[in-house]
Amino acid sequence: MSPRSQPGREYVLTLSCPDRAGIVHAVSGFLVRHTGDILESKQFDDRLQDHFFMRVRFHVTDPRLGLEELRTGFGSVAEAFNISWQLYDASRPTRTLIMVSKFGHCLNDLLFRKSVGALNIDIPAIVSNHRDFEPLARSYGIPFHHVPVTRETKTEAEARLMELVDELNVDLVVLARYMQILSDDLCKQLDGRAINIHHSFLPSFKGARPYVQAHERGVKLVGATAHYVTADLDEGPIIEQDVVRVNHAHDPEELVTVGRDVEAQVLARAVEWHSESRVMVNGNRTVVFR
């Protein structure tokens, strides 16, 4: 986790563009002209796709220069190099709506990390198709929205979700073990700003009781995958994965416990990196500047 940024003085610039000579020089020149002092800089040249990616966190010494002045100043650089870019105030928390069903380990972990300052996010709402975690949300002072979902009400439920996203100015939606499949239309509306977490047994052990299935096959690794949500179920660009080694002595319930731990950790890292603008989508893959 990066040190907390100074409001209005530290910024993050992320960019991607076709690779060509002079990009880094142009970015550096822009920073010099705008009293920018580089605090962290990482770049990646995807030679297979001939595409360049860069993330720069910098401090501005001139107090007269704010976010809009910087964005205006970078416009000519972006146009010259055909750059897709984003420029953010590094201190601004990512407004994150969390969705959950009946498994609360990921939700609880994110709430705790936020409460101790380990995640630079605001959580304006928790949405669930069940009421199980309404008391937990209340204990953290976060509004809880019960949005039931049935086959008949799915369209209305998704419309209510998007109302909340718009009303609350949400930047990121986190599916913290939300056990409903999102429609293709909703996936498109949330493109690049919704993260899901699931066990990494897929596609081998689909459906109900995957840990029982895994135990019956004698798996030696339990893992989790965090990825961006797309219309291709559980196949969006992967942000983070991890595994934990297990053995014959683990019964199905113990595998579930191990799985919950790794799911919570993987999701927390994905949320942290997204909130710090460290993740850039590269086709079906991601570039993650850790």
C-alpha cells in the first residue's frame, strides 16, 4: 500500500497508447513544465501488441496548479501520441459499492481494511439480495439496501442497482461473493468498474459444493481469482490470483475455510490496486503496476 497522499498536491497519471519513441520524454516534459516531482513511475511495453502502458504518481510544487489545469495541460501531449489516459487526485478515495449474498467473509474483510485505513475507498452502500449482513453494515454505519432478485424481478433489481450507482456517484462495484449472474446489459454498463471474486477450481468444479467436488478429486491447491466483470461469466480480465497448498488431511470444511481466507486476500488486493489506479486493461488481460 502506498503512503497516504497529500490532498490537492499529489496525482496519478495512467496512460496507454501505440508504442513509439518519445513517449516517456513527452510525459517527463509535461511534468517539468507543471512543477511535477515524480514519486513513483512504472511502465510496460507490450511488444506482442506493440502497445505502451505507464503509471506515474507525482507531486506538484506550484500551489496554483490543480487537477483541471493539469488535465488541460496534458491534452496536447495525449493528442500528439494518440494516448488514452486518466489523471486523478491520488488522495481521492474510490467510491465503492459492495454487493454480497450469504457468504460474508470478503465483505467483512473489506470493511475491516477500510476501517483501519488499509484501503483508500469510501463505501456509500452495501447491496444484497438477502438481509443476513444488514446488522454488520449497521455496525459500520454504512447504508444497507436489500434488493431481492428472482427470475421475475431481475430486470427491476438491476435497474435499482444502477440507480444507486448513479445516485451515489459510485466508481467501483465489488461483487464480494454476490451469488447472482449479472445480465449482459448490466455488465456493459459496469465495464471496467466491477470486480468479482471466485474460487479458482473453475472450470473443473462448477455448480454447487465445489469444495466437496475438489476434495473428492484430491486437489492439492486451493485458490481464488479476482477479475473484472464481463458478459463472459467468470472470464473477465484477471487482476489477481493466489493459491494455498493443501493435502489429504484437509476435509471439505477445512478446504472451505482455506478457500475463504485466500478469496478475501485476493479480493482485497484487487480492490486496493484498482483504487490506486494500478490496473490497466489490455484486451483480455491486465497490466498491474504493483
